[in-house]
Amino acid sequence: MLKILVSVIAFGTLFATPLFAMDKEGHGNDCTSCHTLSIKEASELLKATGGTVKSIKYSPIKGMYELLMEKDGRQGLIYIDFAKKHLMQGFMIDLATLQPVTTHTPQELPQQKQPAKLDVKTIPLENSIVMGNPNGAKKIYVFTDPDCPYCRKFHAELKKLEQIAPDVAIYVMPYPLPMHPGAYDKARAILESKSRDVLDKAFEGKDIPKPAKDESKARIDANIKFATNNGISGTPTFVMPNGAIVVGGREADAIKTMLEGK
């Protein structure tokens, strides 16, 4: 499941431009006649992400392009405004049906496998850092990206969970998303440091040391491979003690209740 990232600035820019009105030269509502974006140009714009642009279409919302991208075997949709200044990751929701809507057809979109459960014994815990009680009888496993805004909010809830559920071990599995180019090195630095302080600073958006060991690349790549092979494509995603996969963050009280089986 892909996460929806809403950019207020991008929307403000779009509605502040004359894309939706007639200009002095008679430019009407059909902006597609003069706004184009080639794969070559898009690839240059998105070079820093390290991803590959697979196809480009006009989005369901006027004034934006819809791009299908791929990185590390994972595919997802992003959106770029006609001004080519802003990027949004995720998908559009039709307010009438509350269902995703895209201009790419189902056949063109990646088919994400999302199993209900996985075997927790196969999770590469050597590539994690533990929050809470390392000897806790109950364990959860959190796949999370330090540059994902939803993960940052969820990290604050995990810190609350430590306080209200002292018998829980929280295994944080750094899982940088392909659209966050800086997250990969931050994830490496977290594992290299084995420091709670570095972990918290990373999720608070603060500066942390740069990674210095090549072995951390293999460890992060192992987390990415495991997540991909088990249908975990978005962050945050956490796994319950019984292997149940939960997509998206939850409040600390809700997680505590889930762990208690209530």
C-alpha cells in the first residue's frame, strides 16, 4: 500500500496559477495542448531520487502529471505540477467514492502483494534497533523511514508506548523509501550508531552523523529486500507478535490495546 503525502505548497501553487482560466491569447481549459513532460526531462528532474521513470500521463487533477516510477524493484505513483516545481507521492482519492483514482490503468500499475501475516522468526532483527524493554515478553516490529512524515509522527507514539507498556520490545527496522533520497544514509547511520539518541534525532529531523561503514549498506538492503519480499511497500508498517501486518501508524493506547488482545 502506498502512502498519500499531501503538499499544501504544491496545491497552493497550482491554484494560484492561471492554469484554470482563459489567458489573453485565448488559452482555454485544455492545458494538455501546451504542457508536456517527457521521460527524459522527468528523469533529469528526479535524478536525485535514484528512481526510474516508467511512464507519464496527465493526472486526474488538472495541472499535474502522474508518473509511474520504479526503484529497487518497487513501483509507485508520484505527481509533478505543470510548473515542474513540486512533487507529491501517493495516489488521488475520489471524494464521492473514497476510492483511489488514477490515469494509469490497473494493468499498468504494480500489483502489490500484501499478505495478512508473516513469520516473525524470519525478520532480520540484527538490522534493527530496540526501543522499550529489550527483554519484553511482547514484541512488535516497525518498518519505518526517518524522512517519512507519517513515520515521524508514529515514532512519537512509539515513545509514548514505551511509557505505558513497559513489557514491550519495539524493534525498529529502518526501511528507507525510494522517494526519500536522504533516508538511506540516515537509516545506515542509525544502525551503525546503535544509539537511541541518533534514532530519535533522525526522526525529529535533526542532524545526525554520516554513515561511515560499508557493512551498513548490506544491512539496510537486507531490510529493503525482506520488506519487499513480504509485501511491505509503505511506511510506517508494523508487525504484531503473531505476525499480523498492520499498515500505517496507530496511537500508543491503540497499540497497547491490540497487544492485550482487547
